[in-house]
Amino acid sequence: NLLMDVYEPQGDTAALRPIIFFVHGGSFVGGDRSDQAINKTAEFFTKKGYVTANIEYRVEQSVLISPFLNFADPYSWYRAIARTTHDLKAAIRYIKKDVATNNNLYKVDTNTIFIYGSSAGAISMLHTVFLDDTFEMNFWFKSAYKTLGGLDGNSGNPGYTLKGIKAVVSCSGAISDVNFINNNRNIEYLAFHNNPDLMILLRKEDW
């Protein structure tokens, strides 16, 4: 079972609030909702008037050694990304479902959705938002998504779209093909890298 922490502002008078989803890092082999103090970041933005949702997702392995051996196989990376995109989509759909069937318990404006991802969470978030067509995929992605349930997956809360995403923030993330962004240019995109992140090889070039 996957969990997410939903934080709500106290004492505000807004009828509806924008929502920020937070997706933790962990190299696809670990991590949780408190990694890199991402839970504290969620609390901080809630105090600014946002609803925030700090989510979990499935990781590639739960033991110490085999993930590194397993990741020698590139297909493992693509499966890990696909599973995480499915879980993030399910979390967004959960909020959409709450609005539609539960009288919008969290008072969320589903037309104003932001997503912040860190490292593996940023990689997954970017592919969740921008990889929206199977024709765009390379062989590895096509195989992974076909095996795991297609673009939307089977993580739950079917029948609701991702419409309403306004902006994404990527901390130490990357997207496998920048052409994925071509038909999503209305979504604002902020990206930055953290020097100690070993997931990303940052190569400095002369411009």
C-alpha cells in the first residue's frame, strides 16, 4: 500500500487552494516521504496557502545489494520510471476523485496543480508530465509500459485526467528526450541541480 501525506492550511478563508505534489528521491531503490526533509518543504508551502501532497511510490528493490546489480540492465531503469509515473498519476487522480465524489475535502483547485520532484522523483515527475504519447517512446519505454499497464498503469483511481498541471520544478532531475516536451509547452518548467547528486552526471561545456 502506498501512502501520501496531505497538508492543509489552517485558518485561511480561501474557497479553493492550489496544490503542490512532492516526489522524493532515492535513486529508484529507496527513499520515503521524509527524505531530504521534503516533508518540511511540504509543510513550509502549506503555511503559504497551498495544499501539499507528499507521496510515496514503488521502488525498484527493497534489499541492499541487488539493486545495483539489477540496474546493470537498462530495462530495470525504464521499469522503475514507469512504475513511479503510474504511482504519481494515481496520486493526482486520487485528488481529482476526491473533488468529484467527496465534496472536495481538501478544497483543492484542480486547475492549479504544481509538482516538485527531487532526483529520482524529478526524473519520474518529468516523465509523468511530458511523456504522454506511446509514439514518442523508445524501445525500452515501450516494453516497460506495455508490461506494466500502459501509460496510465494500474495504480488506482482510474477515470481522471492529469489536466490542470501548471508548472513543474525539477531538482537534480532529467528527461530522457527533450522532444517529449514539444506538445506541453504551456506547462512552466524550472530545473536546477544539486552538486552532490550522484544520479546525474553534470558535464560542463563551453558555450
